[in-house]
Amino acid sequence: MESHDGLSAIAEVRAALADRLTPPWWYHPSFGLLLACCVLAVGLGGAPVRIGGVVLLLAGCAAIAAAYRRLTGFWVSGFHAGPAGRWIGATGLLTILSNVAAFGVGSFTDLRWPVWCLAVVAFAAVISLGRRFDVALRAQLRAGA
């Protein structure tokens, strides 16, 4: 009977941990805003602005992750999150593709509106993908996966 109690205790701890992994309302929109700014900088700016946009994205992501770590008391890397990590992979792919597309449009055309569209799409997609990651990760923790 003790092993059953132990398993129940582990399940309760996993559920409590999953509940603590709920990010604040600003978490995903902040990442989205950072990516959108980077896309705009890469697509519309010269070399110094592009570099600044990438630096802003990296520094901003580190600051947001540190704030999340302070709020929850721990951090789960998306790269070590098991099946939920596929959403992080999709976010990484989105980041690369949106910046490459913005660079291409900004460098090889005189059009600016497509870069703004890419920024808006990147903003919305990061929010959606991030929330999907959170839901998948919490489900994994509750299931013991």
C-alpha cells in the first residue's frame, strides 16, 4: 500500500509543478514583440540596426527567461522538454524563416509592407506556439512523461 501512496504523492507533486509553470500574461507577448522588432530591424534597417535587432532579441529573451525563473523558482528548457519541445522547434524555425524572409525583402526589393506583415505574423505565431508549448509541457508533467 505504501507504493500506491508514494505514487499518489509523486502525481500530486507533478500536478503542483505543472500549475507553477503557468507563465504571466505578458510572457509570450513579450517574446513576440522582441521577435517582431528583430524582424523589422533585419528587414528595414542597415547593418548596425540589424545587429542591434538581433542583440535586442537575444538580450530580451534572456531577460524574460530570467524573470520567469524568478517568478516560478525554476526553468524548463524547451530543448529538453520531451515531446512538448516540438513547439520550441517550431518557434526556432519561425524565428529563422521570418528573419531570412525580412532580410530578403528588405535587401532585394523596395517593398516595406511585406516586412511589417512578417513582423505581425511572427508576433502572433510566437504567442500561439508558446502557449501550445506551455499546455503540452503541463500535460506531460501531469501524465508523468
